Amino acid sequence: MNAPDKPKVAFIGLGIMAHRMLTNMTAHGGFALAGGWDPNAEAVARTRAAFPALPIVDTPSAIIEGPVSDVVYIACPPGGHRDHTLAAAAAGKAVFCEKPLGVDLAAGRDMVAAVEAAGALNAVNFPFADAQATNAIQTAVKSGTTGAVAGVDVRLHFSRWPREWQSGATWLAERAEGGYVREVFSHFAFLIQRLFGPARLVRAALRYPADPLLCESHVLAQLDCAGVPVSLAGGSGGVGPDRVEFTIWGQKTSYRLWDWNRLKTSSGGDWRDELSEVEDPRQDGYMRMLDNLRAFLDGRANTLPSFAEALSVQELVEAILAEG
């Protein structure tokens, strides 16, 4: 496509993430919303009410094939990612996929093979690829501001899983496709590997509810990332605020990412807030991601991770879950 043209985006899946993307693409202004599809009638009705100008089609092929779309945004549950990716790649479309890439490793490898064989542009939505807080951490690690890294800790706790705003996505509670190790830790697995290189699972232990259909309730895992020890501790249940925290323990300066996109540092004393000038880091992150997506589609430099990079995250996540 020519750079001045707005890329036409087809939406496969019209759930929470698609609505968030529709809202932010509209605010960004750099994309044309080509159409959407979802097999769920309630999801279609909600989308028609919220985005009445968006064409809704009866089959995914109606917006994947032909000139209707330039890029296919896949926001359905991960079990469907493979089939839609293969269809998009066969149609010569760019593919932008939600994480995780998939839950079945063979399917994930099929996806990578399909986009590479077709020469299709491909990327996965890991917002840490360009957020001001994570960029500051990456700069600190590369410049040596942290000093030698003694270790990395990831701490996750959810009083309710899925979280209240995800209650409509019932698959997130199920072992087959859901769970917070896939849904949340995958973001940090991506960040760890982008900062330090490939990670290797050392050991893991998981606890599950009595219902065999439900996802993990607790997880402990140890990873090794080019000699940097990484620990993961996660749990769900109980009252209190959720905890999403990522800490790099440096010999000179330590960096903590908390509540997803808030940054703190310590050089031995109390934690100090950083990037206070960023009024809304969450919204800033969305716009930066969409700037990168537009650059990606226009053939310009960008930080979006490829399917191959996302597959390495999937392999690490599924290795942890296999220990359960």
C-alpha cells in the first residue's frame, strides 16, 4: 500500500480486545475500519451498537479475502488464531494478532511457517514493545545504569480471575485456552526475552482448582535468561487489590514496573516514581503501539514483535504450564 493511504483493517473477533482496538484506532486516525466478524450474536450486537459504521459480515472469508482489507487483526480466543492466520496469509494480507500466539505449539509453528512462506507481514500485539516505561528500562539495562543484574522478579495476584471486566470472556477461566500465565505472564515473558535474550525454564509448580476444566490458581517458576535468574510467583483468589509487578534488581539501580505501566526506581533508598510527566501512560502506550503498527504496515522501522518472536514466548509459557 502507499504510505498516505489508510490501511484497511478487518477484525476477526469482536470481544473486549477488538472493542479496545476499534476505540483506539478511531482516536488515532491512521486506519480505515474495513469490517468485523464474530460467531457470537451478542458480540455482534454490542459492536453494532458501539460502532454502527463498522460493516459486520457473516463469514470471516468475506473480509479476509478480496480487496476489502489490507491487514487482518485477529482478536478471537487463541484456539482460532491458526486457521485465521493461514487464511490471511493465503490471501496475501498482513496479519496482526493478539497474544498469546496460540496454545498449541504445533499450531503456533504452523502460523510462523505460513506467514514466512507467504512473505506476509506479521506482528503480535505485545504493548511492552514500545511503552515509555519499558523503553526506559531497556535503555537502563543496555547503558549499564542498572549495573549487573542480580535477578528479575515477576509477581502477579488477582483477587478474581478472569478479572471483572473480562467476565464475558469465559474461556479465560478455562485450562484449554485461558489462565493468567498465558494472558498476563506472556507480556512479561516477552519483555524478559527482549531485554536479556532467550529464557530457559528451570523448574515450575502449579496448583489447579478441583474442577479439571479450570485454569491454574497458583504458579511458581524459575527461569534462566542468559545467566540472569528470573522468578515468577502468581496466584488468584482472596480479597484485596490486584498485583502486577516486574522488578529488575540491579547492583547500581533497580527498576520496578507496577500496575502494568508505572515505573519506579531505587538506588538503595525508597522507590521513586519516574515518568510522572506522562499523564496517562496506558493511553500513551496504545497510541505508540498504533504508531508502530502504521509504520510496520508502511514498511518503516518499528518495534513490533514478529510471529517468530511471539512463538518463543508461547514455547516458554506452555513449558511452564506443562509442569502442572
